[in-house]
Amino acid sequence: MINQDKFQKPYNPQEIENSIYEKWLSSGYFNPDNYPENKIKKNKEGQEETFSIVMPPPNANGSLHAGHALFVTLQDILIRFNRMNGKRSLWIPGADHAGFETQVVYEKVLEKEGRSRFALSKEELYKEILDFTLSNKSYMEGQIRQLGASCDWSRELFTLDDRVIKTVYNTFEKLDKDKLLYRGKRIVNWCPKHQTSLSNLETNYIKRKDPFYYFKYGPFTIGTVRPETKFGDKYVVMHPDDERYKEYTHGQKITVEWINGPIEATIIKDKSVDPKFGSGVMTITPWHSTVDFDIAKQYDLDIEQIIDERGKLLPIANEFAGMSIKDARPKIVEKLDSKGLLIKVDNEYEHEVAVCYKCEREIEPQIKAQWFIKMKGLSDRAVKALDEKEFRILTEQHEKVFRHWMSNIQDWNISRQIVWGIPIPAKICIACDHGTVDLKDEITSCPVCSSEVKRDTDTFDTWFSSGQWPLVTTDYPNGSDFQKYYPTSVMETGADILFFWVARMIMLGLYLTDQAPFKDIYLHGLVRDAHGKKMSKSKGNVISPLEISEKYGTDALRMGLIVNNAPGVDMNLDPKKVEAYKKFANKIWNATRFVLERTLNYSSSLTYSQNITNSSDKKIYEESLAKIKEITSDIENYRLHLASEKIYDYFWHQFCDIHIENLKNRILNNEDKISAQATLLAILRNLIITLHPFMPFITEEIWESIKGENDDLLIITDWIN
RNA sequence: GGGAGAUUAGCUCAGUUGGUAGAGCAACUCGUUUACACCGAGAAGGUCAGAGGUUCGAGUCCUCUAUCUCCCACCA
């Protein structure tokens, strides 16, 4: 029976969205276990067809932003489409504790309250961040629901759940056994503010002009922007073929006057020095420079720490000890100048300095004992998998970037000196600093020197555990989901975390299962404001997807996010565009009302197309089916930006503007009326089905009024094929 | 230093395998005709950055130039 009362009022998304979502939830259809058996497609081998997506777990440390709204929309469209196409479709939601990211957010909270993380014990800090994260997590889940995500909440996983930790620990141990893990004293990117090491990906480079100083160093001239590191410089390096310095030999010792009096310097000849840069001579500071460290290691030179973890000079700096770099630099230059050792200053020197990607404080390279994963073999396997099409990257430009990064990969530092994360299960020798993997917490003495050991206090880089996300969410290695849904169908996420996350998931997935964790990779770009500007709080141009959704409706927001927004490229979100799709929702609503008013004598959907007898009606019906076929093919090939545009255009400018306009006169004038009515109803029904993945709320609401007696919810209704 | 990409209507962007350019917004004219003014009808707007080339045919493929954007990276 058709209920048309509700169509007397304009469409109001706020009134229906919550109840529709509740209806879906109580139907159980978000969970593929509840999929009606008779609808499931089987492949040639008689196996059920499945479709699966692992949701990139949003960081549980704030509200959802436009990027989240975009990925929810894209993934929900794919899931709904495949669900309607007879596949058991699983979308696994999650929440990310987001280690360093969240700790940084929480430190800002502390700062506002005038507190410091360093005044808290590790346990206290962990507890506070956990409470903060869990409350954000439930808030965030509500927002994902508001966006219409048809994910299976019964399978939701948090990145600190026991199942995750267990898998991560086993992987850590396996890497150790396979000799892909080592603990090494190496130069790491050290952030003096956050007091932790960072991976290369967590550093940015900013262009800066700094004074470049030339100093007299014995018979040589050396150049530097960092005089404060030069206290311990007792090696002077030049290219072996540099004619200017041929009188000096490798290993030769000379005495030079330096900052705090005369020192003995040793000549090193090494090809890494560029004779064309400056004077072609440099001194090295191995503790605080990667290049210098490599040279020092090669020739087995002494390595001395000059600057501590807080960015202050150590006792080696004599009268400057305890001073910060910033304060000390001009004073050191002054002293060198007064000793007649300053030759000149170039104030126009432009270079790039590494900074912490969160606080922009200059990275202070330090030598630290950290856990590293050898990446070369893992990356080779990933590239081979790509070559052999074990998975594909749908956007060509990203495939190129991926290959480039993979072939230049470096070992991965997975240790972080923060409390908010998964503790590294290892023991460290107090005497020799040797690290031993110890999942069961049973090792009490160092296997190398038998000395006492302590627990490693570091935690894993978040991305080490996230890198195993498709495994843990499908319950690797023995869960039935793992058998059924791994490898997943598609990984849809932001192009900005291609290296952070996608690359690591591929490498770890291949390492553990010999299968890439997903078949297709769909990457979306950044969501910018209406004029292509990056959204930022300071610019005040942040568009909250939840506000937009409340104002224009979730369906309109979803359309605004995807129509004509091509995969892989940055996209602009213009509220005016969303408004246009709010009008579209209203158009759909009114068109439905009109069609129902003129066709009330039809109540069973099954008879619709059978009553199309007029030959021109048949033709437009066939044309509508052809259009749907085209749209279907676009969705199957991830061209959602085209599919959404086509369904919009067809509904409005063909179905409404032309077909309804023409047929309504025939109905009024009683010319082949039944065929005209049947045509309108049949096309409307098919279009509502086709629109559903894009605009799930309004279509489900309309479906209630147009479905046949034997039809279930639209979410589970068969696609038009 | 290395890499990837962009340049199409006033603005923001589509254009899938090469076949005489499309959408939304803005602006213009007309229209309240009984689904819808959150509307309809109509008109306007582009030598597809520039120059060469391949082709019967190029926004689409190739080369170069200009401008812009992003990513990666241990040159003192």
C-alpha cells in the first residue's frame, strides 16, 4: 500500500536520516553474515562471492574532517553497490589510537591547562590519554553513522585491542627470527620538543636563509651554518683527488687552534666531499649529522655527543655548556671572531632544514639505540607483486611514486620514545645495551654478556601496528573472516598516507601471508575549500562535514563530495555545490510524489515493466536501462565521479524534464494511459535503486512507498542488471 | 638534487579506449502552465597555456617551452 501523505511536505533530511539509519541497523544487513542466502551470487566453483573493505581507522583524537566524509562516502558507495549485487559485503570499521599524533594532541590539551607531560609518570600519562581517546572514539563513531556508513559495527576494532597487540608481537618476533630486525645505534631524527625519534616520513623540510660562517681551521677554511656543533670536530675531511690539498695525507695529524684552545686534528680523505662546495674541506660532527656519521663509521673514528636531547650544549662546550643552541651560536661565533678565526659570513645562504612535522622545531639528529626493520627484501617483494599484478594501484601517477619510493627505501626505525602506544616487548642489557626480543617477559639476563637487563621503555611506531591492520581486522591467521575476506577487495584511503600506511600494509601483508592485503588501491586526494585552499584552523576555512550534513542533508553532502571529483587528485568542497544536491534531493522527492499521484492504481513493482506496451514507451524504458548499465560499468571501474554525475543528469534532465513532462499529458488526456503510467513507475523504481549507493537515505525513504509487497529494504534490493 | 602532476566557459572542476567541447555555481532573457520557484523554457559564454610533431581526425598520443602545485631526499 502506498503511503503518500509524507510527500505532501518538502523533503526534510533531518527528520528521516536517524530513523533510516536505525532501520538499517536493526535489519542486521550491515553484517554480511545476515545476508539472505537466496540472494548470494556464486562463482563458477560454487563459492560465494564476497566484497570487503577495511576502513582506514580514523584517529580517535578529534572530530571527523572533510577527508573522513569523503572516504566514508566512497567506501559506502562501493559496499552498498556490491551488497546489492549479491556479494557478501563486509566493511570493517575501526578506531586508531594514533600514537604520536594523539600524544601531540593531548600534550596541547595539557599545555592549555598549564601542565606538562614530563611532570606525569608514564602510567599517569598513559591513563589520561586512554580516557581522552576512548571518549573521542565513541563521539567519532556517532559521526561516522551520521554520514550513512553501512559498516559492520559488530566487527569494529580498536588499534590497542588485545588481538592487535598479539599479532603485532608475533610479527615482531618473526621479523627477529627471520633476521629482518635489528637494534642499532644509529643517527635518528630527534625532536627536542617531543623528546622522541621520528621516521623520515615524520620530518618535513623547510627552506630557510641562515648565516653561513667560514672559519680558519689550521691551514684550512671550513664552512658551516652550525658553529655550535663544532666543539668536538677533530677530523678534517677532503676529497682524495683535490689538487689543492695534495700535500696532506690520509691519517696525518696536525695541531690547530680551535674554539677552546689547540686541538689535534686528523686528516681524512673521502670521496663524499664535494671539492666544488665551499673550500672543499669540512670537519665532521658524527653524533649530530648523518653524512658525518657514515664517514666516521667507515673509518672507525671517535664519535662524541655535543648536544643533549633537550637541545642544550654538553660539558665538552666548556663555558657554553648548558646553553641552548640558539643562545650559544652568536656567542661562539663572537669568540671565534675574537680569536681571529672567523674569516667571513655569507648571509645569503639558503638551505633546507629538517623539522618535526608536528611542531616545526628543527630536528636535532642524535645517536640512539633503536629497533630497525630491514626493508630492502620486503620492498622488493612488494614491487614484484605489483609487477605481477597481484594488486594494482588504480591511479597511474601513484603507481609511479610508489615504485620510486620502494626502490629508494631505507631501514625503518620503529622505536618511539612516547608512552602512548604499544610497548616494545624486549629487554635491553644495562651493561652492553644489547636488545633481546622477549614476548613472554621471561629473560632476566643478557644473552651476550650475562649482565642485568631492563624492559625496553619504548613503544612501536603507530604505523608498525597499522601496517598489519588488514590482517588483524580479518582475524589473521585462523579466523573465518581471514579465510573469507582476505585479501580484501579494495583499499581506499588518502594519497597522503601512501608510504606511511599503504606501502607498509603491502609489505607486511606479503611478508606474513605471501598475499597483498588488497587487490585494488583507490587513493583520493586532499579535500580543500571551495577555492582550492588547504583547510586550516588558522585560516578559518575549515568546512565541517557534520555541519554541512545537518544543513543540507547527508545525501547532498555525499554527492557534493564525489560528483566530478576524479580519483587521486585533490578536490574542492564548495557548500554551494552541496546546496545544489540538496535541491536535487528535493527534485527526487517531488518527482516521486507526482509519479505516485498519477499511478496509484499500481501497487506491485513486478507488473511495472510488463505494462509498458506503447512502442515509444518501450524505447525510453530501454534507454533508461542502457543508462543504468553505463552507470553500473562506471561504478565497477571506480569511476564514481562519472557515475554520480550521470545518474544526477539522467534523473533530472531526462526523466523529469522530458519523460515526466511528456507522459503526464498522456495520462491527463487518457492516451495509452496505462503504458505511460507503467513507464514512469518502472523507470522511477530503477532510478531509485541506482541512486541508492550515492544517496542512501532519501532513496530508502522513498523505497518504502514504492516497493512491492515482497520487497525488503532497499539496502538489500537487487541491482538492475 | 630526484620524482609526480596541473594549465579546458567569469569561478570550481569533469571529459574512461583519439572522432567536430560538458557540469555545478555566477551572470542574462522570459515564464508563477495543476510534481517541484529548492522550478521550467531559452540564450550567452572556451583558437582546451604556447610552439612543433604523429594521424583521415588530437583537449585526449609524442617532443620542447612557459607558469603553477605536490611528494621524496643525509650535501657540510
